Amino acid sequence: MVEDYNVARSNHDKIVITEMNGSRYDPDVTLPFDNLIIVNPNFNTKFSLPFRKFHELQHILNDEQHKTYAFSPLAKNDAEISANAYAFKMLANFYFDETTDRYSKLYDFMAYFGIPMSLESAVLKNI
């Protein structure tokens, strides 16, 4: 996905996703001004790595250059809600085929990507 986004961007504007080992308490971080996503593979969360990457990617795509984001999908501010919605939509496009009734497989989808039940209504709204 990032490669597709980068095709349309100039060399100094490319999005970079990198892994940096931190402690289990260090969340993923996005630096939109630098188009940089730093993923900590050791971060202790039930959210899947694909969800985390799509979530953080949306922070860059939202073009809020003045902020830094630490992974916080349960926050209720607009930026986090938007990042979650984007991640749900992108993951659903990969997970479901055209013939699948997405609503009948909702819980399988959520379990597969480590999405907690507290986000069920947001998932339903966005898939």
C-alpha cells in the first residue's frame, strides 16, 4: 500500500515505515512532518500489526503535519477515530472477498486483527 502512495509522491515526500525495537511499553509512533512511521514489534498490544500500520498511515495521509502520534486507537479524538476508520476499511478490503457478507463475518474479522469488542460499532460503520 505504501509503495502505491509513494509512486505519486516526490522523493522528499515519500512515506517510510520502519521497525525499531523498543520495550513492550513503547507504542508505535508517527511523525507526519517527516512522513515517518516507527513500528515497535515488541509493543504489548492485541491490535494486529497490519491494523497498527494502517492506523498510523492515516495520520500521515490526514496531513496534520504539526503533530506527533503515539498509537492510541481507543482515544476518542477526531484524529484517532479517523485513523481507526481508515484501518477498518483497508483491512476489510483485504480480508473480505466480493461475495462475503461482511456483517456475518464481523466477529471473525475483529478477532483476526485483534480489534476489541468496544470498537464493534465503529467497525460496523466502516466496513
